[in-house]
Amino acid sequence: MISSDLAAILNRATQPTNRPSIADLKMALQAAEVTARKEKLAIPFDALLGEWRLCFATGASKDKSKGVKIGRGYYLPKFIAASITFTKYPSSSNLGTATNKLSIGSVRIQFTGPCRYPGKKNLLVFDFTELQIEIFGKIVYQGKIRSGKNGEPNLETISIAKLPFFAFFWTGANEIAARGRSGGMALWVRN
């Protein structure tokens, strides 16, 4: 379990005011990830279900001598709304749907596709197979993308190594944090 000081930093980062510095937040995220790995933290799929508003994200770069180095990071500006939603199929304990939404002014972009939560290392794998673009409330494009063009992929048979994923390492009362396949980190708050 992470210290109450680190949890307080992560919680403050999801608030609209009095946020910690980016340096402090990155340090807290990395410390939470190390703690989760050491303690072999198990996060149940049910803890991730619902809609989550993105608060903070970093990119990442690969350095041959140091491995993955997370980028500077940024708090999401108020005029941009980004969220991710995870739902579970009623007939399955680890399969569901992931929906990623981005709204800037009157433009909304939504990616949807299947997800799987095998539980191992708190990985949630997904494959966005549908895209919808809406402008001023009118859908201007809706269609299948990537593997969705060939029918719905069976995530139970596709290797995790071939899919995008989030490796979750922290959950708070209303917050979650994860590292993505590319090495960047993100922090969300329940919407």
C-alpha cells in the first residue's frame, strides 16, 4: 500500500485547484508503480468499471541505456474533455468494452472496442475497432477501423504482446493510474 503522502498527491492531482507540481505528481506515480510491483498488488476488474475522466498524462521515450523514460507530462486543459469507460459483459468475468472519448469544443471523437482483463499484472488489453466523429451534435463519420473491419477480434486468443494495454498500478477512492504500452503514464478520476 502506498503511503498516505503519495496518495494525497495523487488525489490532489485530480482536483480542479491546488494541484501538485508536475514533478511531484510524476514522482508519486512512479513511486506508486514501484510499490504496486513490490507488493504484487492485485486490482480486480470491477474496480476499473465505469467512466473515468483523464486528469494527467505523460508520454514516454525509449533510451537504450536507461530503458523507458517518461516525458514531462501535462494536466489536461479545462477546454478538453477526455474520458475512458470500461464495462463488463454480463456473461464474463474478464471481458468487456472500452470506450475512449475526446471532446474539444463542438467536436467529439469516440473509439470503442472489446477489452479483456486477465488479471495478471493488472493488465487491461483492448482493441479499438469502431470510430465515431461528431460535430455540433451531428455524427459525420461512424465505422469500423483496424481489426474491426474484419469482424470483432477475439481478445482471448490474441497474445497480449500484440495488443495495446494499460497496466494499472493504483486505485484510490475515485482515482485510477496506469502505464500504457508505449510507456507513458495516466491518472483518471471517476466521472
